Amino acid sequence: MENLKSVIGEHPFMQGLDEHTLDTLVGCASNVRYNAGDYLARMGQPAEHFFIIRHGHVSLEINAGPRGIIGVHTVEAGDVLGWSWLIEPYKWHFDARAVELTRVIALNGECLRKKCEQDHDLGYALMKRVAQLMEQRLTATRMQLLDMYGTHV
Amino acid sequence: MAALTDPMLPRPFRIEKVTHETADTFTFELSQQQADGDGRFDFACGQFNMLYTFGTGEIPVSISGDPAKPQRLVHTIRAVGSVTRAMKKLKKGDTLGVRGPFGSAWPVQQAEGNDVIIIAGGIGLAPLRPAICSILQNREKYGHVALLYGARTPQDILFEKELREWRGRFDMQVMITVDHAVGTWKGNIGVVPDLIKRVKIDPDNTIAMVCGPEIMMRFCVIELHNRGMEHDTIFVSMERNMKCGIGLCGHCQYGPEFICKDGPVFPFSKIRTLFDIYEL
């Protein structure tokens, strides 16, 4: 458990959290490993976890029907994956596929939500971090939408 | 360097080789048809030439070749307009008119003794290629060297063979990302500014060279500045409608600067206030 706590505490997403908060998070956390090709999340399925990537590389993908599977973002060690555990209806909007052997800390969403309801300081700390992540992803998505390298540029 | 007797007079160059880089981007290797000396075409990394397609028109194109190989003038061109589409139809043995080289250069010498972070987007890798070649030829003079490159899709990645070679070196960090990908791509997906967080930056001892669409450069500069880099250590290559190439006609005027003469490479500190003016 202590090892799990230090791994969580050293992750950039969790930096600045106090000991008590880290202890709380550890209660919802487990070490998980995914082989290349395994799915961490599937579109439309319940978002039961939030992932801290320790090692490896995960592709976020959309099934675009006739256009095939389109990769829209990748996350790797140092990143986190998923905020759907925090937002109703708690379902994934993308597939998340391990591109290579990937090791993560999986935090149980339901467990985290309960603890956030009980401890609003924890909820606020996590919400602030998720909001920052959302802002970064939104900016990146807008840049992708601009099609910067298209022929109109 | 061959003396520019009249900078407005194109010199004929023969196309020696055409390489198709992607569906719409190609590289010409050119040699001087009327070499008045040893046929060398010396230039500084980051400079450009005005390339003239007879009967169609003239456009500015950055030099993408290795400065250590001045016998061949190399340009990488994307077919997006009438002149470049006409160029795409040219073959080995055809002739192009060339005026130049013009403009300012990447701070390759200034960067000696420092870490270097090179950030390219799309066709923006071409103007940076001479600087990369030069830095790698004098690798011992630099600290950590990182290349961050973004393209639209995996099919739009330029200089794939060289990128593989650079990635294989132990003395250079190379990260490539694409905006989106279908199929078997196993690399990064996302935008170039997001790669910056993955590079160790010593802000007091780093020079950044950035080339790509303006919106990409804007976000890269913000990210580099957030990482502690000062604006005078971040260099960008600007693009405007260049015509004469020597600061006379005014087509490429950018506030008090002429992109063709004072640029295209600027320290960001010099153009920072202009960058935020929508009309420019």
C-alpha cells in the first residue's frame, strides 16, 4: 500500500496532494497491467475507473463506422486517462487501447465519487485537476479541429 | 557563394532529382546550369530562394538541403497553389529560375554550448532541416538536442527515412505526433505543443527554433514561455506574401519589419507585439 501511495503521490497529476488525501486515494487504487491490444475502456460502457499511466502508451479511438477506427489522442507515462467517472452518466465516450504493454494505477470511480461526496476538499482537489486536464484537452482538440496543416494554411 | 549581380534576375537551375515525400509534397535537387565558379550554392540555415516556374510565376521557398553539401540546392515544396502545382509537374532535366538566397537564418552558431529544442509542424520541417543537419554535424558543440515534429496524419510525415535515422541516434531526442490517425499507426496522436511537456528544458541554457503554421507557433511559444524560456531565446520563422525578396516591394511588410529581408527567422521578442495584431 505504501508503495502504491508513493506512486500516486509522485505522479504529476497528483502533485500537491497532502498525506491524508493520498491515503484516501490509495483505498480506491489498484495496480493493473494491460498487454498491447487490450482495452482499458470501451465507448458506451460504464466508466468504472480513472487511470494513472505509469508505463506504456494508450490510444484514444473513435469508431467512425465506414471511416474505420480513428485515433484522436494518445496518453503515456505521466498522463492520466478518463474523467467520465466523475461526470454523469459515467460512461466512456471513447475506446482506450493499449498500444504496448501498459502499467497503470486504476482508481475505482464509484469509490472515488463516494469519498469526494464525504470529503469535499478531496472532491475540489480532484475537480480542479480534472478541470485543468479538460482545458488542456479542449485546447488541443480545437487545434486539431483547425486542421492546421491543411491546404488552406 | 555566387555573387548576386542582380538580385532580381533569376538564374537557371536544372532539376537533378525529384523525390515525392508525400501525396502533395516533393523535393527538388537542383544544380546550377551556368555555374560561374565551382557550382556551389552556399546559404545559411533558414534562408529561402525565390523559385520561378517559367510561364507560371515565382514563389518563395525555404532551402531544405544540407548546408555541408552546397553542390546541390534542395527545396521541399508543397503543391497548394498554381505555381507549386505547376512545379509538381516538372521532371528531372527541367529548368527552374532561382533568385537568392535571401533572409535571416536560424541561430545555429548562437545555440552552440546550449541545449536546442527544434519544433516543426507540417511542411515547417523543411526550413529546419538545414539547421538539424548542421547541428548534428557539430553535435559535440551542443547540449541536449530535441526535435518535436507534428504532421496531419502518418501519411503526411516528411523525410521519413531521415527521421528514422535521427530517432536511432542516442544523442538526439525525436518525438513525432500526428493530429489523427487511422489504421496501424502506433505513435503519438495529439498536437505538437503537448509534446513540449515531455522535454527536459533548462530555460537559461536552451535555444528553441520553431517553424510551422502560425497558430501552432503561437501555442508552442506560450508553452515554452510557461516552461521558463525567455522570448529572445525562442526563434520562429514567419511567412508572408514575399515578392521581391530584398525588402523593396513591401508585399511582406510585417509592422516595421520585412519578412524577406529582416526575417523570415526572428527572435520572438522582436515580433511579439506584432504577433497579437490580428490585421497583420
